[in-house]
Amino acid sequence: MRDFHLPGRSAVFATNGICATSHPIAAQAAIDILKSGGNAMDAALAGAILLGVAEPQMTGIGGDCFALISPVGSNDVVAVNGSGRAPAAATSENLRDQGHTTVPLRSAHAVTIPGALDAFCTMSDTWGKLGLADSLAPAIHYMEEGIPVAPRVAFDWANSESALQGAARNHYLVDGEAPQTGAMYRQPAQAMLFRKIAKEGRSAFYEGDVLDDMLNTLTGFGGLHSAEDFAQTSCTIGDPISGMYKEQELLEHPPNGQGVTAHLLLNILSQFDLSSMDPFGAERAHIEAEAAKLAYDARNRFLADPDHMTKLDHLLSPKTAADLAALIDPKRAMPSATRISEAVHKDTIYITVVDSDRMSVSLIYSIFHGFGSGIASEKYGILFQNRGAGFSLEKGHPNELAGGKRPLHTIIPAMLRSQGRVTMPFGVMGGQYQPNGHARFLSNMTDFGMDPQSAIDGPRCFPDAGKLQVERGYSDKVRAELADKGHEVVTPDGPLGGAQAIMIHESGVLEGASDPRKDGCAIGY
């Protein structure tokens, strides 16, 4: 329980349904869908799609998504992969010949085929009740009427504004500038697009004049994309990967998402008695940082499109974790894992909804770096992700760029099960930080007995590119102790990620938690 003398937020308790996400208008839209007869899938899609106008620097229909779904009347969990593939003509050799060692972030070469819309249509048809048009309606309303820019959104918008190029500056700036907090932002071109999708379905995006708009833009920026690439876009449905941490079963999305990294990190941490440490002290922060370096190094070596990956069992093996844990010096820091791309992006959007029938949806939807590639189509303003930056250009690497492959993805939804019962959909946004965020969130609850809101609120740290990013929530004493262990301690410009969670109590009560690092909240009824 939090100290009511101090700033903070209480968890939200309800019985009919809860949505937790990073923007209050999106959370309210999801609840409105539930009240109008929709289920958790209808609501999650409505909130996620609306976030494309509420937080356009983070997500949009030119991006990708992943989801974990626990259907009504079941504790089974289904994994939906809505990530796109590289154009058939793409090769790593072509970029190496141009002198590149990584995929250039703000280029058409970083744009894989947007997969989110195909996945949204599939999920709505398979698990929704109302139909995709109903889930699109709230976003269309705000795209036409406008939405006030929230404080965290304005902060991120200003930081990423320089990425916008060409037509994107017309669609994603207001009077040529990043909008300030409270300014109204509209997307009339996107509203027109979504009205077409509501009427015609998937084909409205992947065919016709919308396809022409996207192809003309991408090829104009030197892209190798074709109509056939878009026509062949199809999400895949499978099983999550499972692992135990103490008494909790963690379900993560399989590769090409990096969920296995969270499993490996937790397996390494299980070799240490974290519960005997100060949860916000230097000892725990150090052990976690060292474990993260090792887990992310393994990720960078082995994780790839599942059709090209052979080391999944190795990454999940308890022996692998034990061998890596033995490399950790409790008193001294080791070098950080090498970055997988030129820069680390800050965030994405995550939404979770549980309804009155206890369908649970854990959905994450992203354009990767702030404003993605920075490239948007001329007519409809479709902002393209730069997920291709997750590929390696190293010859022979399992994650090497090649036509038709999916790149390593940072976005990962999660769920917990306890004794076979689904107990919590959750997610921690924040790009590369996400596996570390999942591990810290679960450890906060399991090792230190925190409730979900407290587990989200606590300060975070993360090792990246030779530096240990330490949020201001840590004391100066802890910072000094970490520096004494050899860490180069820095304070990140913005907070590390943002989390959302809904606990499903055995009593039937739902408990929603939402990260104060973002503008959002949990809303229930």
C-alpha cells in the first residue's frame, strides 16, 4: 500500500471490466466499447487504434503489433504476430555495398511491410463481437474533431520532431512545429483512410489507391517494396512461450519478439537471493544490470525470425542461465551488450483490457523509433515504422536482413498464470528496455511482495551502450555505490518506459494499474 502522505496513484478496482493504457481518452474509449456490448478484443482494438492519433509519435497504422489473448471460458493463451516482413527484393549485401554496417534508421530500407492492420482485421473477425468498424469509430471521431495534446505526448513529440521528413512534416506538425501541451491535433487524411477501412475492410489498406499512396512514397525514398509484398502480408497465430519464476508462470510472445530475453533474464536472476536485498538499493540494481547485459548479449547473437532461429531452446535452458549467472561479479560491472541498431527508441504503446467474461487482451502496437522512419505517405499520411532497423547486416547472422524475413522486434506483450489460471495481462513499454521491465515488474511483485501499482511505480535502471541509465527515483547514495562498482551512471532524458497491468483476483474483482511515467490511467466500471 502506498503512503497517502506522498504523491502517487491508487489502483483501480472494478468488476465488469478494466482498460489500462497510456492515454486516458483511449482508456475511456475502450470502456465505452465494453458498455455498448463489445468484448475485450473490440475494446482493445478501439483504444489501440485511437492511440495512433493520441500518441502519433509512438504508433500508427503504418506499424506492427503483437498480442496475447486469453479467450472467454479458457485459461489458454493465444499469440498473434502482426509484424511485417522485409520486401522480397531486400538484401543485406545491397546495404553493405553502400557502406552501411547497420540498417539506416530514417530510410525506406528500414520500412518493413506494415502488419498491424492485417492483424487487427484477423483479431476482430476471430475474437471480437461488434466488428472492426465499431472499433474504428472512436479514432475516426478524434481524427476529425481533434484531440488535445497531453503533456508526455508533447514532451516526446518535441524530442522526435526532427525525424519527420517530406510529407510527414505536413501531417504530423501543427503550423510547422511540434504542438504544445493542450494544443488540438487532427488527422483528417487518416480519418478518410479509416472510413474506407471501416467500409471495405482489409483490402482498403493493402490494395487500391491506399496501396498506391504507400508504394509511391516508399519507392520515391528508394525503397524496394512491391504490391506483391503488401498482398502477401498475413499475421500468424501460435502459442506463447512459457517459463516459471518462483510460483508465477510468465507467458511471453515467441520470436521474432524478444520475450525469450525476459525468460532468460529471470532465469539468471533466480540464481540470486534478490528477496534479501533492498528492492531499490545498489546491490539489486547491480545484479539486475549484470544479468541484463548477459541476457541481451545472448539475444543479439541468436534471436531472429522463428523460421531462421535455432537457439530458442538454448535461451530457455536453465543451464544457460546458470552458466551466465556464474559470470556475474557481485562487486564489479562488466561491459554492456552491443546495441542492435544505431539508437535506442524511447517508447511504444501498450493496452490491456479484461471484460466481464474475463476475456483478457494484452496488445502492443508500435512504429519503433519516435515517428518511426519519419516517412509518411503523401495522401493519407500513413507514417511508416522503421522495424527493419532491427535486422543485422552481419553476413550469416540468423537475423541478417533478407527478403521475406521478419526482423527482431522489441515489442512484447505478456501475461501471468498462477496454478493454471490467467491472473494478469501486463506490458512494459520502452523499446530495448522491455524484457528488463518485465523482469523487474515480476520480481518486484514476487521477490518483494509489491502490488501491481507499486511494482510499476518503483524506480528503474537499465544498462545500455556502456552506461547504466538510472532514473531520478534512486538516491544519490545508490548512484555513488553503483559508480563504485564500475558503472558509468547517467540519468536518462526521459523515464524508462511505461507499464500497464490488470490483476484478475480469484474473487472476480479486477485491479488495474497504470504507470505515472505516461499520461494514461486504468479505467473500470
